[in-house]
Amino acid sequence: MKFGVVVFPGSNCDADMINALSKDLGYEVIELWHKDKDLGMFSTEDCIVLPGGFSYGDYLRCGAIARFSPMMQSVISFAGKGGKVLGVCNGFQILCEAGLLPGVLLRNENMKFICRNIFLKGDDGIVSKIPVAHGEGRFYADNATLDELENNGQVIYRYCDENGNITPEANPNGSLRNIAGISNAAGNVFGMMPHPERACNERLGNTDGKKIFHDLFVARKTELV
């Protein structure tokens, strides 16, 4: 399995993502420019990553312009064929704008930029400590969509406290139902606001991000076999 990391004007977490995937996790990584279109070097066993940052300066809405970039047209087609796509922070916003994931990301409930460690829990019940850094990370969708996400098992991460309790106090941005990450119905497109790439090296004092990548791309693959 190899990864392609898309770089948009304003991306600022692309180097972090490339470093984590290649040096900390040992994957082959190819940098992709937003004006290019060619994804011919990837198969549906591979993954395209949309990293965090402020694509195109976050003009209009976060991710609204990046959605129309040449590379994103190829990413949309790639996902439609079953290829894996991961969007982190701004990448999650882009995926929602592109219609690859439901819902939207709104301004944080406290109207402030949040940059700190939080805790999140996956469907295995294990708690991970992962950094967040966003001003528009409040996941919102109507109740019918939220119910559908939950019924289909598409809520992959929720904000929790260090003991795994999913409470309003553990929710850093006001996301509905404490949602920190979701997948599409087909299970090949993932979006999350926390930054697992910032928690993959012991020198950073935290390697919980390695588990996030393992759960998304190793454990899930095993489950499907």
C-alpha cells in the first residue's frame, strides 16, 4: 500500500503527513500537486490523503475552492472506484465540500481557534490522545443524516475524556454527538478533524497516531477479507 498526499496552496500539514507516513510508518509516499490530475500510479489498494492547512486561504468557506481543483476531480473519481481517501482537518472540510462525505464543518462553538491535545474513542472502545488545531471543526448534519451515520457504523471517532466517557465537557468544538471522524457508506473515504500525523513519533511524546492509521488501513482491510 502506498499513499499520495495532495498539496494545495495554503496546505501547511503536508510535510508532517508525508514525514509520518514515510519515516514513522514506513510507507511509500508520493507528493501530489493540486494542479495535476494523474493518479495512474495508484490502485484502489492505495490511499490519497488531503492534509490540514488553509487550502486556497480558506476563502468563501473552508475547502470550498479546493473542491474544484484539477486533482480533486481525479480524487473524486478515484474514490468512486473504491480507492481509499483520507481527509484530516482541512482535508475533512474539503471532502464534505466535495460531497464525498456528508455534513459540514462549522465554526467552533466558542468561536475560537483550538490547538491542544484531545482524547477520542474509536468503535473498539480504545482511547487515543491526538492533537487538534482548527477554527472550523464543529461537525454538523441534520438528525436524519446523523441517525444514518450511526446506524451504518460510519461514525469512526468521537471526542471523549481520558477515561473514554463521551461527554459535552470532552467535546472541544461543539460537534454534534461528539463526532470527531466519519466514513462514507462504502467505507473507503474517511474524514477526521484531529491530526494523527502529529502523534506518530516518540520524540513528540506521543505515538497514538500510529494506531489511528493502523485502524483505518490495516485493521479495516483485515475485517473486509
